[in-house]
Amino acid sequence: MVMELKQQLKMVQQLVMTPQLQQAIKLLQMSRLELVESVYQELMENPVLEDQSETVQDSEASAQSADWSNGGNGPTIEQANERDDKAIAEALRGSDKKNSDIDWERYLENHTLQGPVAFGSNRSQDELPNYEMTLTKAGNLSDHLMWQARMSDFVEDELGFTELVVGNLDERGFLTLEGMSPEEVVPKLAQEAEVHPEDAEEVLKIIQRFDPVGVASRTLQECLLVQAKHFDLDQLVCDVLIHHLHDLERKDYQTIAKALSVSLEEVYDVAQVIAELEPRPARNYVTEEPHYIIPDVYVHKVGDKYFVVANDDGMPKLKISRYYRSAMLDDKKAKEYIQNKLRSAQWLIRSIEQRRKTIERVTECIVEKQYDFFEKGIEYLKPMILRDVADEVQMHESTISRVTSNKYVHTPRGLFELKFFFNSGIRRSESEDIASESVKQTIKKIIESEDQSKPYSDQKIVELLADHGVVIARRTVTKYREMLRILSSSKRKKYF
């Protein structure tokens, strides 16, 4: 067999994504918060970029200062900008002038001799510490439990076991280990802490009586039982929790009353007592900070028309530094480096502007197609899919998907994610199709208006929807009800 090398010409069509196109797509699918962080990161890494809002504020302050000192005949903002550029250039060229008017040694000596500021009636408001300096961090469940453990008479190995227990609590405050049953958790942790399993169980019982009571329980049943015993509740409460928790969940009070040979009224009383127990002991120790949504666009109503305006508040206004433009002409060695940074800066500015225009165009199309929603409410939300908007604005569906992901619009009707306006259609018996979101809200209103002692079944909701001209299957009602996190009729029923 003879192997030989040959040259061959071949024409192939392929899509090549340039780095600039990849950057534009990446910016397009970013949320507003991610975009701001990315822009500030680029400002730190790319010396060619400047935040125009900051330079304008600095220039205005400099111009005003000079204007006041010259009796109102100070330089203009343009002159101040030019002067600032010269000052920056001079500083970057290695100017090491020092201000000899300040006696730094005396200043440092006086600053060192100053004592700490203390609270007291003799201090003026200006001398008191800032409000931020008096703040403390929010309560932490782990720290709270370990503090109680150290205040107990635990020995060293028991404290080690306690640390393992506290470190494996979930967001509810339950003790769990991934892939293990509740019975296997304590022996596993006891082995790691080198504690006898029986001693570990005793330590766990003590931890469960810490504040909040019921923490470190392995199941909901154990959590409620710990609280029932801690608060010295009736034995009937414990019997229901031990033997009939599932019946209690299904509100099958007749079965509980018959099995325990008690009256139905007594079971109702027990159910009310159990309802007051805490099923999530860690509820008050959630350390997650709230996330505030900043809209990407605003929809304003002026007369009978709606106008879409991009939200530029808090967004850095980028521009190319004039100093580095001139430096590129002066320094041949730095020319290539500055050229690369300059191209990167220009592409970033263009991509951000293109992103803003794309979001505006898509939002304008949504407002036009969902005009009845903005005028009359959610009941008039129309069925709409990505293709409807994509055809209108002449973009690909994937682009519309990126534009509407994690983007929010502030409207006279409230704050909505752009994806909210895309819904599948449900056929009506006599009129045009209705959006699935509208059907969900109709189901929610029907359930809110029901008699809680006789809640509507899913089949009854189907019949009530038919009266509104909406014909859907019972399983669809069940699916929408579960999406709204509404319980079934048997669990919504109120007995007392």
C-alpha cells in the first residue's frame, strides 16, 4: 500500500461567528444587572473606555469652581474638558509635583492623636458615626445554633458532631444528606465525628430543642412531634401526628375520629393546634437578600398612544478616551496595543446600542399586538408566540427569545417580564382564541370566589369556564391549578 500527499481545492459553506458577533449575542441575552456588571468590568480592564457621565460631572464641577473664582467669567465645559485632558496627560507622563502647602507630618500627628468617636449628649450630629457604621449583619441560623451549643455542656467530640449537623441543614432547617434515608443520616455523621451512634442521637435530641424548636429534624413528622412535646400538648395531638399525619394532610377527619375513638369536634380542635406549629423551623433565618427588579424599558401612555422608552438610568455612558487617541499617534510602540483596545471599545459601544434598539423594537411590537391588554386588563391578553414578533420585526425566533429572557418592562398595568406576553392559544366556542394566561387568571378568580366550605372541583371549574365560552379538559384545569400553586378541592375545604 502506497501513501501519498495530494493538494485538493474544495468549496464549503459554513457559518463563522466572529468574536464581535459572539459578544453581541452574549450582551443581548444578559439581564440588566449582568450588563451593568459587564460594562463596569470592561471599564476597569480597557483604558480606552471612559464613563461619559462621570467625566461630564467632573468637568461641570471644575467649570463651576473656576467660574465662581473668576467672578462668573470662568471657562466653559469644553475648556474644562480640554484642561482635564492636559492634566491627565501630564500626570501619565510622569509628573511628580508635590503640594508643599500642606504640612503632612502635622496632619498625620493630629489624626493619630484623635480618639475614637463615642456616643454621647455632648457630641454634635455631625461628629456621630455614620448610620452604616452602626449596622450589624442579619441573624444566621448556623451561628445561632452553635452559640447555643457552646453554652451547653457538650464535650469536644459532641461539639464536632453538632457542627456537622448544623452544616447539613437545608433551607427548611431539616437535617438531610443527599442520597441517604432519614435513618442513615445520624449514623453517618456520628461516624465522621467519631461519636457513638447512641450518644449522637441524644445530642441530636438536645439540638432539636434549641431555638427554633424542631430544628435539625429529619422529617416533618419528627419536627412537629418535637414541638408538640416541647410545648407539652395533649397526647391526642401526638397520637394524630404519629399515626394519622397522612389523613390529616388529606383532611380526612372522619377516619381519624373513628380510629382514635374520639368525636369529630375533638379532631377539628387538634387540627387547629397542629396548624399553629412551625413546619419550617428555619423560616425566620433566611439570609438571602431581596433582589430588586430594574426594568429595561418603560411603556408610557400619552393620550391614546403608548410609547416605549429605554431605561438608561444607572447605565454607564461609554465613550472613547481622547487622551489615548492622541497617545496612539505619539507613541508608535503603544499603537498596536491601543488599536486593539480601541476596536474592542468600539464594538462594545455598538453592541450595547444595538441591544437597546432591539429591546425597544421588540417591546414596541409587543405593545402593538397586546394593545387590548394594556387598555382593558389581563382578561384581554391575546395568544402570541415568538414567531409572531419575529416576523414583524424581521428577526429570528432565537433572537426574540434572547431579547425577552430576563428583561422586564414597566407598564401602566405593572411590572412584567417580556416573556409574560407570549402565551399559547385556547379556542373559544364562539369567539376568537384566548390566551392561556387569561384562562389561568379566570380559574384563580373562580376559586377565590368559591364557598370555602364547599370548594369547586376541577370538573365544576370546567363547567364554569364553559359558561365564559372557554372549553378545556379537566386535566388542563388541573395542570393550570397546579401551576398557580392552588390545592385541590379536598385540601381547600374549610371545616372550621
